[in-house]
Amino acid sequence: MLVLPADWRERWQGRDVFGRVFALEGEIYSEQKGRKAVRFALGGGYYFAKLHYGIGCKEIIKNLSQLRLPIFSAQNEWRAIQRLEELGVRTMHLVGYGKRGWNPARLQSFVITEELANTVSLAVFCRSWRQSPPSYALKQALIKEVAKIARTLHEHGINHRDFYICHFLLDVSGGRERIDTRGLQLYLIDLHRVQIRRHVPSRWRVKDIGGLFFSTMDIGLTQRDLLRFVRVYRNRPLRVSLREDKVFWRRVRRRGIRLYRKLSRKTPVVI
């Protein structure tokens, strides 16, 4: 299977497209066993290519033995981006996709997206909040937007599996000091592990929201901030959510703290 814009097909006509894509030169953003992400320039624009080389039989067996579903190809991210676009959740803009082979251990695939220029991850944007708090309006707007995205995903059978603030990109094309809080543009990225089904099981909701909670522990959020997220995410009166969903929020809190202790090797300061 191969999906590419017409001008790209013409550019590479008569050549091995897969060979060209996998030989792209540029800045390597990440590289793990069986896959890597490359930022490259082509035709005056900048793009990201997620390249999957096949993870091998040993890795497949290892994942299955740990009751984990292996990621065989870029097809998962391709489908996730399409689904998020259908739901109106801002994400990467698709340019191309390809897959060849039948053996899951050796499958070659790629997905190409446009670069999200003039954006910054929330992990970077918010990291100084504890020392230099943002305006009330900006913080409120960002919390609401993240909560709405989380609610949209979970209400439509989608869980992210790497749901941290570093995977939200904020449009700062107008300048970081002049962000329009009434028209925030927030993009959700890194979708290669997304799961899509009819309903999201509670444990996967907990994993997503617990991960999100963990990733915000050092940016100085207050109890009021956290309660605002709860209200927007559940889309019901706060008292009702805290009463009827108290087991869920207890599990979220416990997971977030456990993650923090595991990765930081210290106990977080949480409210």
C-alpha cells in the first residue's frame, strides 16, 4: 500500500519509493528498536517521517509474553491521525503512508506528516510556572483544552497510552507572550501506540489520566486547577463527579504518584 501526494509521486517516478523514504536524510528526533523519526526538508517544506523497519520475532515474543500488544507498523498512527481529524482534535497533518511486506517481524512501513512549525510542547511551555505563574486566563484555557481533548478521545473509544503534556504542542506563532486564550490551538502528537475501539476500559482511562497527572506534578498546579480539569473532563457538576467517580480519581492519583516515584525516585509534592 502506498499513499503519496501527486507531486511526490512524480518526483520519485521510476524509483523505489520505499528506498527513497527510508534513505531520507535529516535530523533524527528519536530512534528505538525497529523504528525512528526523522525531520527532513523537501520541496521547500519540512516534514516528519516515522519509519518502521520491523521489530523482529524476538521482540514480538517478548511483548506477547509480557501481555503487551506489539506495534508492527506505522498503520496504527496513520489510522489514529485520521480518526482524530474526524473528531475535530488537532493533530499532525498527514502527507503520506506506505506499507510493504506480510511478515509482521519484517514489515516495512512509514507515515509522513507536515512539521507543526511555531509550536512548543506544554512540557517546555509550562516548566517555569512554579517560579513564574502564568495569567489566570491562560492557565484556565489550557487546562480546559487539555481536558476537552482527553474527554473527546475517551468518549469515542480512543486511548493514547503516552498521554503526557510533552505530547501536546501549543501554537505560539503569534509569540509566547501574546497567546489568544479564546482561540488556543493545541495539537496532540505521538499517536503510534493509540488504541481505538468502541469503549475505552476504565484501566486505560486511568493510565491516560494518571500519566497526564504525573507529567504536571512539577509545574505548580493548584487544587483548584485539578478540580477544573475534573469538571471539564467528566462534563458534569464537580460534586457529582467527585462523589460518583471517587474510585476512578483515587486510582488516577495513585498511578500518577507511582509513576513519579518510579521515574524521579522521589516522592512528589502533590495537593
